[in-house]
Amino acid sequence: MHRVTSLLSAVLLVLLPGLSRGYFPEERWSPESPLLAPRVLIALVCRNSEHSLPLFLGTIERLNYPKDRIALWVATDHNLDNTTAILRDWLVQVQNDYHYVEWRPQEDPSGFEDEAGPKHWANLRYEHVMKLRQAALDTAREVWADFFLVADCDNLLTNRDVLWKLMRENKTIIAPMLESRAAYSNYWCGMTSQGYYKRTAAYIPIRKHEREGCFAVPMVHSSFLVDLRKEASRQLAFYPPHPEYNWALDDVIIFAYSARMADVQMYVCNKETYGYFPVPARSHNTLQDEVESFLHTQLEVMVKNPPLEPSSFLSVPPKQPTKMSFDEIFMINLVHRVSRRERMLRTLYEQELSCKVVAAVDGKALNTTDIESMGIQMLPGYKDPYHGRPLTKGELGCFLSHYNIWKEIVERGLQISLVIEDDLRFEVFFKRRLQTLLHEVTIHKLDWDLIYIGRKRMQVDHPEKSVPNIHNLVEADYSYWTLGYMMSLQGAQKLLRAKPLTKMLPVDEFLPVMYNKHPVSEYMAHFEQRDLHAFSAEPLLVYPTHYTGDEGYISDTETSVVWDNEEVRTDWDRAKSRKTQEQEELSSEAQNSDVLQSELENWSTREEL
């Protein structure tokens, strides 16, 4: 009988899968449904954001959060660009997806009376922004939102789960730490008695992820989440300032003071990467400066992530790539390194640069017969200066890849070319700085053959000689790496005349030999004519995407095999390679401090604030 009862119970469970058992049939019940997601109001205050809105709004759309639990509060005013029209078009398309949309545009005027330019934060602008944020906060309270998210319109929240992850931390005010090209981020670790930024030892370990977690800080800004369910949140305000506040009229400082007076601790969380944002423009910068700075942020996202795509509801005009003033731009890429090629092509496209992809020579695929048939002979006595090993097959392939480009430059009679590898990242204002450099060396009739735009400076004992009348240029001393360089027709001819295939050494050893700066005189003795006129951008315009030890680091030159013995692998070099590690620290005496600097360098520093 027990067996029959058990069988009947099993049948009932199959027939009624959504019901739970009770003692009597009428006591059967359904499990409770999950809770609805908390209600969130996202407040957007945008000004002159035409350049960032397609990508920014795309990240908002793609947040992994039910849209019917999100309210959008959007304001824009004092614009010189097309911000209002873009926001209006987007809101018309998405308004039915979201729970609630409030739209506050203001067409005129295009500026504030007391501001010196569109990037100048004067008192009237601060007060206006504070009033807008307070209106958004008031609306959030009125519609009974559980959370209030502030996000500046150039903050790219690339982590689609950022809302859920911040909510789980159960803090009244919490910010996702945002990445930038500098030490700058959206939090402070110290504040002076007047409310201004104060450097502390705690900042950099958090910023560099040496310490990970959620940390109590005196200030967060740009993007942060407020839990309106917390009782203390009722006392938070952007405007008017707290009655006891007597510091500067600054929206982020005033809100931080409000939190302090409400006994609410601010937190920043860096447990993972949540998003990216540009270093803010200074008051004298132009809107074009800001456009290019944001573009650099977009490029930095692509170093470790897939490219960001614009909002699916906005049409973005296609780019118009050119070669600038170069006869050709060569980009070297191994055929099987598809991801590198795709990233570089997209990166160049976003900067409106076109290139010719050059299939790199895969040195690992060459055998001794191949090498001999090309007439290649190794430089007698060559050994890697740091490891005492012969040339690797990877280094052989790298040399041949560059050599083939030099040959093409000569065969096609290309006066000025740019050569780049596929594992680099571009500095901010890359295109403009490169154009300026090329223009200045032309008008000043500089006799140049090679100009590094990316390298590893190996001579670190004394400064390199600056070039008079030309901004950001030095005479190159002993250097490694061939990340990127400009090559003249005359320079390519000099390199080919040296017949380097008959006395082969790595390409980044060969070039310093040719401009007579190699520290090993025995190597230079094999090349009689060493008159290559070599220079370098200072500071550099490109850097490696990864250094030794970084996640995702790959070296096709060092992680290889010795050229004439495939049994001898060089993977062991990788952990201790000085050739592929970051530049060594330069002493203060060796800094290229007398270089004529352009105004752009003032915005290219990597400070906290």
C-alpha cells in the first residue's frame, strides 16, 4: 500500500508540477514568484555631448536590467552642438521601453554669461547643474524610485551588470571606479579642510587594483548610485548647499558635504572593471580637444575589450579615412593574429586613418633551407645582450617583415611612410600630434631618415639631445622596439644598402647600429656606413598594448625558438626579459626635460587630478 501511495504522489507531482504538496488537496500552493527588480531613476545632464552620446547611450541601452523598472530623467542646455537633437531622437525611440521618461531641453542661450568658453566651469554653470541634479533627485523621490543613478554623458559603463553589482554592496552612496588614461578616476581619497582634493597614499593602490574591494572615501563623482531606501538618503541634497557650507561653489564638493552632514559614507568599488571615462578638459580647452580626448577613451576600451557599438537607435555618419600626409601607412600583422588585426583596423578607422596591411613573415615557419635560400647569414658573434642567446626565429621573421617594407618603399619611391605594428595603443591626440610633428620637420627642412613614434629607450644615463625649433623631438639614442616609426625614402635606401640580410641581427638592434648609437662596437664594426639620421617623438605617440606579465601578453619574437635549432625554445626568457618589460625608470638627470613642448602636452599628463 505504501508503494501505491508513493507512486500516486509521484504522479501528482508530474501532473501538477507548479504546485507544492499539503496534507489536504486544498492546501496545495504555488511557490512565491521572485521579487521585481528595484526601481531605478537614471539622471542624465548633458551639455555639448554630441561626440559621446551614441556610445554612451548604447551602454545605457545594454545595461542588464529590466527597462520597465528604469525611469529616465534627461536634461540638456547651453549647447553649441547637436546634443539636443540626438537626445530627443533617442528618447522618442526608447520611451516605450522604459517605465517613465522626463525630458528637459533648453535651446537658448548657448553659454553662460560668466564663462570664458564651453569648458569653463563658472559659478552660474555650477549653480545651474546643481539645480538640475536636485530636480532629478526630487523626481526620483516623487516616483518612489529605490535607487538614483547619476552618470555623466561621457562615462562609458561597459559592465552590463554594474547596477546589480553596486546594489548588492548595500551602501547608501557607491561609485563604480572608472578607468581613464591617467591616474585620474571618479573618487578622492583625501580632502582638505576647505573641501579641495588632497593627495594620499591610499589613492594609487586602489586606482591600480593593487587593493580591490569597496572602500570608504570622502568623495565620489561622475557616476554613482544612491540607495533611496536608506533613511539617511532623505537628507542628501545637491541644492541648495547645506546651511553650514562655506567652501567653493562646486557641485561635487557640495554633494559630498551634504553626505557628510547626513552621516552618510561614500564608497568606491574596484572589484572589477566597470567602465571608462576621459580625463576632464581644462577651462582653456576647446570642444575639439574634448572630442579627441573621448575618442582616445574609446580606443582604450578596445585594448582589452570588444569595440563599443553606438546606440541601435542612432545613425552615426561613416568615417572618412585618409593616409594623412603619408604616401603609405603600413601595418604589420601575422595572418593568424586575427584579433590583433581586427582591433588595429578598427582603431585606425575610428581615427580616420587608412593603412595597408602587410602580412608579417612568420619566422617560426621558416626552416634552415628557407633561410639559406634568401641569402641570410647571421652577424658573426651576435648574442642577445641580456640573455646570451642567438637570434630567435621570431626575431628573424620580425626583421624580414620590416625589411620587406623598406624594399617596397624604395621600389614604389615613397617619400614618407609610417610603419606600425599590430600590438600598440595610441596616445591621446595621436593624429593631431603626428600631423604637427610631420608639419614642423617639413617646414624646418629637418634632414631625417627615421623618426620613432614608439620605442623603448635603452640609454637611461643622460638626456637625449633635443631638436631646436621643433616641438617634441629628440635625437634618438640606443633604443629597442619597432612599434611605430616614420621612414623616409632616403632612410629606406640607406638601410637596404647596408645589406643587412648578410649580417643579420634583430631589427631593433640593427637600427641603432645604423644611426651609430649601439653600445656594442663589435656589432657596429660590420657596418661601415652608419649615417642614418634617427630621431624620436618625445613624449612617444604609441605604446605597447601589453607588457610582460600582463594578462593577454603575447610575444611572437621572444617566445620562440633559436633560429637554427628548433629544440632550443626561448619561452624561458619571457619572465625575465628586460627587452619586453616596461621602460626602466629614468633618473632625473636623464629626463629629456629641455624638449620644446607643445600645448597638448599639458593635457597629456597622467596625474590624479
